Amino acid sequence: MANSATAPKKSSFASMFSSFVIPLAIVTGILIYMFVMGNPANFEDNDVTKHPVPEGVGHILGLIYKGGFIVPILLSLVLMNITFSIERFIAIGMASGKESSEAFVHRVKGLLHGGQVDAAISACDTQKGSLANVIKSSLLRYKAVENDSDMDKEQKVTAIKQEVEEATSLELPGLEKNLSIIATMASVSTLIALLGTVIGMIKAFSALATAGSPDSVALASGISEALINTALGIGNSAIAIIMYNVFTAKIDVITYTIDEAGFSIVQTFEASHKK
């Protein structure tokens, strides 16, 4: 049977990581908005109600601050996106192990063809990661059924195949953990940005609707709020989509490599047990 001890630990850590990062990102986003972007030094006469300073970093920070109360929400989403992307990058990188997946699988194949099953298991211990865990579990099953006189060849092959599938099913959820959060960032960021855009345009049109001459300051402020929220939301959404696709592609490569290794193990067993 596949070793199920590592999967719950990985899942538990990923769940704790999510529950810790999300509220921390929200608080951090609010603090950045209030004390960094809302720093009076970023505005003319040190007055946050006035225009941002004409140039420099303060101008950019003050301009973003003028985006309104939707900005800290978007900042929180940006921080979540960055944090979960880094976490997935590290986790998926560790899943491949120390050596490149292709080189490792090629080495295991060579050891199996030479009948060195124990050496292949030792190589898995050195390699580590999800790929090595699946291959090691399959090789241990390989050894267990090899000399089992109560099973015929077909039953042994089926047992090895089943072990590969079970071990893979335990490892894949750990690789895909938190990817749903990154995918959610892609759609939620755009929707919240759209909300900020609509609010900003409502303020702009309200300024136009005032009696007499329109309030140019309120008009500019409303349009600025709309465009800033749009830029932040679309930018974060684009990053989330790119990172999600990158991680999905990496997981597909690992899955393909696991399938290739599993097929090789079964094929080697069949070749060495022709009767």
C-alpha cells in the first residue's frame, strides 16, 4: 500500500498556510494603504485631501491612494497572489526532487534493467520529492509481489499498477493545493476592479451633474479612482493567470514523468517474469 503519512501532513501545512496568509495579507494591504500610500508627505502641503506631489515615488503612491477604499482590497489580493505564487513555486520545485526529473527517471530505469531494485529504492531516498515518493512506493510493492507465490503474474502486475495509481493520487493533491486560490485571484481581481471603476465613474458623473459649472477636482478625482482600480485589478489578474498556467504546466510535466516511470516499472517486471 502507498505511504499515506506524508500526504495529510502536506495538506495540513498547506491549509494552515492559507488560513494564515489570507488574513495577514488583508491587514498588510490596509496598513500599506493607510500609512505608506496615505503618508501626508505624498501630497501637496502634507494634506491627503489635496493632489499628490508633482513627481517622484510620492506622486505614484499618492495617486494610487486616490483610488479610494477599493485599493486596499486590491492590494490584499496582490499580496495573496505573490505569496501563494512563491509558495507554489517552492512546493512544486521540491516535488521534482534534487536531480532533474528526466535524469532521475532515466537512472531508475537503468537500475531496474540491471536488476538493482534496492539501488533504485536508495536513489529515491536520495532524490526525495513527490516523484521519488511514487517511484519508491511502486518499487517497494515490486519487491513485495516479486516472490509472492500466492499471486500469478497478472495479479502481480495489477498490484504494481494499483500501487502507482494510489501513490500518485496521494501526491497530486499536495501539488495542486492553493492553485484554486491563484485561479480565484484572476477573476476576483477583475470584478473588484470593475466595482472600483464603476464607483469612480459614478463620482465623476456626479461632479458633472452639479448645478452650474462642474466640479473639475471632483471630476478628475472620480476618473482617477476609476482608472487606478482598473489598472491594479487587471494587472493582478494577468499575473494570476500567468502563474496558474505556469504551475499547471509544471504539474503536468511531473504527472507525465510519474506515468512514464510507472509504465517502465511494470514493463520491467513483465520482462523479467515472462512465465
